[in-house]
Amino acid sequence: MRMGLALPHYDTSLAGRPAEWAGVARVASLAEQSGFSSVWVSDHLFLDWGKYGGPSSAQGSLECWTTLAGLAAVTNRARLGSLTLCNDLRNPALVAKMAATLDLLSGGRLDIGLGAGWYEPEFRAAGIPFDPPGTRIRRMGEAAEIITRLLDGEELVFKGRYYTIDGAISRPAPAQEPRPPLWIGGKGDLVLKTAARVADGWNFSWVGSIDAYRARAEVADRACEAAGRTPADLRRSVGAFALVGRTEADLRSRFDRLVERTPGGVLAEVSFEEFRRGGLIGTVGEVVDRIGRLAEAGVEEVVAGVGALPFQVADEDDVVLVGTEIAAVVNGS
């Protein structure tokens, strides 16, 4: 089992402050020093918190791939991952080239997370058609195949329903052998069928209950079998909100601080007792136990979001606590 950190790269996501590179770099270095095995960046041109009960105003964001390149320079050990690249924002042959280069720059520390995209306003703002989910997911499946085949060293000729590639190459090759792993993120049946067919791993974000994860994992298992693949060969990871206290009183104090630093509306109707029941919320021993149960369910990595919103960090002290008391314990277990 390994544990990574979702980095705060949106407006309001680092202690309520505007997005800034200095903060992302500092938290990434802190995560690496504290015991996290990986750091992750999501991929939106901008985002709003309306889906989570917060304000619908646009939140600025650092661009995913450029941020990962910067992180390669300020970290030494932690793996670097996208959770997840919005497929329709970039041509897959370009993604393969970018991935090979970033893997070389980072000394072989890249994980490629790929998703079909879901946030319609950014598609509209960028002038990209927001096709139905099935179309976006099938196009992502073709893109995943193109990316992995190019990173495997093929001189690729590919004619699919959505992409035509005629003689593309990705050289120099990535540092990792055979190549950086490609993960597909999502929960729906078609996403799982696609992951079983073309991906190295599958990410479920954000997990609430372990039972909910197990139910989707069973669907993933059946999808692997239908694709002629051993289910254990599809690697598994989850994203989970995490808030940890050394004692019950410490946990309550950290929750109160989180409420103060989270955009209005997100936690307005959520009591401490209700918040405590989901994700990785509890004292150190309780959270280590929950992570152990995820490991028993086949999860190899947990990506912690240390807040109430994706890629939020309410306070850097939470990163240190989760890193030293949880990540350093579970990594490699």
C-alpha cells in the first residue's frame, strides 16, 4: 500500500488563498519530506464549487501538465501523477510526447491518469464540443490505446472512430521500462470496461464508504474477465478525503478549522458527526484501520485530499500529520 497527496492548485484550495505556484511547490516538498509516496494534480482550465454546495463562481487553477513539470524540479523521490487529464483538451499523440519527456525530466517518476472530462463550462469556454458521456469515454479509450502504444515505442499507424494517426513516434523513449503506467479514472460501467481493456490501472475518486468501492470493484473484475484479463492485473487506487487528529479533541479542532477555511456552503449543513463517518476521517488509529480495509479490498494506493473539497489543503500542518502518522506507516505495507 502507498499513500499520495492531492495538491492544492485552485483558488481557495490552500487555506482559502488564491492559487499560486509557490504554495503548490511548498506543499509538494512538505508531502515528500513527511512520507507521502506521490503527489497529484488535477486538470481543469477553471472550476467552480457548485457541485459540492459551494459558490458557482469560477476558481482559477494552475495548468496540470506545466505544474507537473515544475514539480519534477522541486521534488526528488515522490511520484508525479495527473488525476486526471481531461482527454479532450489534448491530442493523444501530443500527450504521449509530453509524457515521455516529463518521465525523462523526473527520472522515471510519472503516472499518467486519464479521464473523459465532465465539467461542461470549460469545454464551452475552450470551444470544444461537449459530447455525450458515451462518446467522450469511447474517445478516451482510443486515446489511451494511442498513448500506450506510442510510449511502447511503436511507429504508430492508427485509424479509429475518433482519431487517425499516420506514422507518429515518441522519441526519445521514457525513462521507465516498459513505460509510465496509464490509469483511467471514473466509476461508471463503460469507464470500467474501457479501463479493463486498455489501461494499467483504475482510479475511483472520491471514495466515501468502502462498501461503495467494493461494489464498483466487482464490476471492474467482471469487466476484466469479459476482456480476457485477470482482474488482479488491473491496478487499483482511490482518492479519499482525509482529516486526521491525534485525539478526538484534536480531530474536532481540525474540523472546526476546516469549516472556517472552506468556501461557504460546502460544509454549511454538515455536522462534525456526519463528516466523521465518510472517507478517511478519524484518529490516527482509525484511519490506519480504514486504509488497511482498502488494502484488503485490493487497493494499492490512496490519494488523500486533505480537506472537504478535491485538492484542498486547509492547513499545511494537516499534511505533516497525515504524512508522518499515516503515509509513512502505510507506504510499502
